[in-house]
Amino acid sequence: MIGLGRSEGPGHADNLRHRYDDLWHRVGSLGLDGVRLGLSWARVQPRARVRDVEALETYRRVVDHAHQRDLWVSVELVDGAWPSWLGMEPWTKPWVKDALARYVRLVTAEIGADEYVITSDVDELVDGYVSGQRPPWRRDALEERTLAARNLVEWMSEIRATSPDVPWGPLHSHVVGRLLEGRGPLSGVPALISRSEWNE
């Protein structure tokens, strides 16, 4: 997506990966007692059956720092940036269910969050079949969108049912708001902390 010029890249992401403790301090000053942390499946598993140990350790440290500040941590495991090895239309491919289950088992066993959701918004993940604004960059592919959404819901239910020891959050859990302003497609999303405040 980024390589094709269809989506703006994250750049240096305002050094957020190295400043989470500062962010958690600001969360406390805003009066919040918990956060939702979105993980990058592409970062954790850059290739099929390959895990990035450093990425997992970074996420574990982020969660630990939040816990040290008495923050509840909910982790969203899948967002719109899935690994390239899944292809442009992963939610329509039956084999992806097993890949998703392996990834979920890996992360939930490693990073120590208080709760997990596989994704908070199925509609957002499959929007690219009808809007043309995100992968797979199609318009009005209603049958494929329906199939992808149905598969995601079924796979999430099955993974949750076969992982009873994982502290699952609500199946349809939505983020109340963003902490830090986004870039690119997220640039218009309201946030509690502006980039100018963050970069002061």
C-alpha cells in the first residue's frame, strides 16, 4: 500500500515506540485509567511462521510500563495493516484462519495485557471491498465483502472459544478515542493529544 503510493507511510511515527512511558504519564494526567494498544501483526510476523522477537519484546515492555503506572491495558491484535504474506484479500482465504489463530496464540502468551480483542471493527477491515480507499482497493465488491466479514466473525468466535484462558474483551469493543493524532488516513480523527503538544 505504502510502496504503491496508495497510503501515506508512518514516517518515524514521532518516535512513539521509544516514548511510550512519556505517553502513559500523559494518560494519567488526563485522568484515564486504561488504554487500548493496537499491535502490528506485520511487525510481529514479517514472514509466515517467523516471529520478530524484538517486536514482541518491545510490546511487552510497553505493556509493563503501562502496568507500572497502574493502567489497564487492552490489546487489539489486528488492524488494517496485516502482513504482506497474507495477500491483499486475506479474509476470503480459508488458510488464513490458521495463520490468525497461530498469531493470536503467540501474542496472548507473550505480552501480558489485561484483555485482548482480535479486532474492534470488522467493518473497517472489510471496507476496502466497497470504498476503494484501503486494501484490497476495490469498489462495490459486495459479495466478497460479505464473505470476508462472515469469515472474520466466525474465525474470531472459534479462536476465542478454543482459547478460554485468554482474558478476552467484549466481542464488539470500540475504542472511545485516540490518544495521539493520526497521520494519513487517520489525520482527521480527533485525539486527546495533538502532535504539536506531543513534539514540544
